[in-house]
Amino acid sequence: MLGLKLLTDPRWANIAESNLEEILTDHAWCEQKAATNAITLIANNSEHMDLVEELTAIAIEEMQHFQMVVEVIKQRGYTLGRERKDDYVGRLVKFSRRDGSRNNAFIDRLLFAAMIEARSCERFRVLSLNIKDQELAKFYHDLMISEAGHYTTFLNFARKYTIDVDVDKRWKEWLEFEGELIQSFGNKEAIHG
């Protein structure tokens, strides 16, 4: 469904479950960063009213997810730690095209967002199917569905607003790059780690 080249080893869920406080903190900050990304896309492309409306809803939803994760952290007696550096996202940023036309950068920013949502969706699925904690398994199943919707929203906007980018070709490049990149991850308690 998502086109990802390499799926997460289900054993990653065991790593995540071994330190729930860490995975939940990392997850909370991922939601905050997703909201910030949506807001940045709105600020830089406000001439597209449908994008403004859809991404406003996504930004609000991502902050609601942040709030939901923080509630789980509180209920379990954990502490929301400091924001984590996300090396996976950092490497995706470096792959993003920032040269060329404004449209080129806009489309790549949408594909960057789609890529993160796709991997997050896949990771949430792995958690929902493989962790023993049934409450968290349901929590991650529900979030997985939401992330899938975000992934398609970003990809559809890239297709709608392209001027000089072959979106399907560039998306395949993103998928190939991410497939290589993700081989270095999946060994720590982080959503993308």
C-alpha cells in the first residue's frame, strides 16, 4: 500500500517496548514536528487555499496526537523528555531538492512529508501488531490509520501542484533512497530509529 522498499523487522517492536518512556517521548516530538512541517508548508504556499485548509486540519490533528501521547506518558507515570534529534529525518532533509524552481522545492517538501508519514504509518502498524501492551497496540492501530490519510494527502497535493516535476518518477527516487536509508535504522527506541 505505501510502496516502501523495506519493511520494518517486527522485532523492532520488542526494542520499542523495552523502553516505553523513550519511544513515547520520541513519538510525541515526532507529532509536534509533523505539525510544524504542515504549518511551514502553509506559510510558504498560502496561495493554494485547498492546501491551506487541508494542512491546517493536519497540523491541528498532529498537535492533538502530541497531546494524546503526552496523556499516555502522564498516565503511565513517565516524564516527557526533551526533544530528540531524528537522524532519519535529517538524512531525508539532505535528500530533498532545494535548488531549481520554487515549484521543485515545494513538490519535494510535499514528498518529504509523504515519506515520513508513510514510514510512521508502517512503524505504527508494526507496534500495533507486535507489542504485548494491548492498550498501546490499539492506540498505535488508530494512529496508523490517521497517518495513512496524511501520506495520501501530501502525495496528492504534490501531483496536483506540480509544474515541472514528474511526481511519480521523483516519488520512486524517494522510495529507493528511503529503502537504502532505513537499513541503517530500526535498532533503537525511536519511531524512525
